[in-house]
Amino acid sequence: MNREEFCRLHWRYYLVLERDFLDIERYITFDLGDNYSYDNQMITDIANSNAFSNELIKQYQTICSEVDVILKSICKELGNNNANSMTVYTEEVLKKWDLLPNQKVRMNAIELQPFLNWRSEPNYNSPDWWTPYNGVKHERLANFRNANLKNVVNALAGLYILELWFVKFIGDRDKDVDVPDDVSKLFEMVDFETINTVVGRNAYLATAQDIDSILQGNFDT
């Protein structure tokens, strides 16, 4: 998969999912209080984090389905064409991208770390929002409350991280632009370095290399 295919097959669909999620803010404020992480911190204010609805059920399932799709694509690019479960994705992805669980994203005034407890060893653990998703998917009557704002926003943040790590991997490998072709209107990566910076649809800040090339061109004339 090259960068153009990534943007067409993954990133543009991600932006559709993000727009759908942002529409929810017309009805519920994205205020998670203290209950936005999975690090067992002291929670004194849950705010809207436990809010659930049929719309959140729909989005939870759609977002996590796309997480499955992009993890399968990532594994193929990492050399495993047969990966088809979270257990296998975990082993393959974290073997190559071991720092991925540390990645944070900023949303408004908070920093989310959706892969905080994701690990393959010494004891396998899927992302914290993944098992609740499977509960909603397979036994909705008993688990529909797990399709809450906290789990959905972390699932979307997790998908965003996978998208950004994936396009950087492709860009570095192919010596191509290492960011998507448009910006997120919800998230911003924390402590994540790229050569390029996207500022709008197919719009990028000039890199140091671009500036050097321009100056060299001027000198040549």
C-alpha cells in the first residue's frame, strides 16, 4: 500500500467517522470529567463519560470495525498477510511498534492514551475499549451501556493514532510525505515527530529540505 492508497482507503473514511462523532456534540458536551483514561486514577467527576445512546452504539461498532480493518492492513505491510484477530494484531504490531501504547493524543484540554494497557507480554491484554466493544457487538442487551462516551472517544482516538503511525511508516519506507492529506478537527498527536506537517486538504508546511532546495535553485540561476 502506498500513501495515496492509504489516504483513499483509510484516512478519508476516518474523517467521515470523525465528522459523525463531532455531530454528537450538538446533543452532548464532550466533557469526560476525570473519567477519560484507563489508568485507574482517582475519579471524582464522571461528567458525561458514562453517557450512552443508540447513536453511540452505532458509532462504537463502526469505529472498532475500522480499527480491525486498519490493523489488518498494518499487519500486511509489516509482513503478515494472515493476521485476522486482535491477539495476532497485538503480537505483530507491538513487536515492531513497541512504543505505540505510550502514544497520547490531545482532545481539547485533556490527553488521551487509548492504548495505555495494550500489550502482548508477559500477559496479553487488548486495548481497554476493545473487550467492551465485543460485548456490545455480541451481547448488546447485557452490555449496551458500554457504548458510552468514554469508550467511543478512546476507540476513535486509538483509530486516529493507528492512522498517523501507519502513514508515517509508509512515508518513511517510500520516502514520501509522512502525514495524511488533511487534518483532524478533533485530535492532535502529542510528542510525535514527522518530516511534513499537514495544515489543510493537500496543504503542507514547507520543510527545511524544501527551503534548501528552493535556495539552491535560486543560487543555480
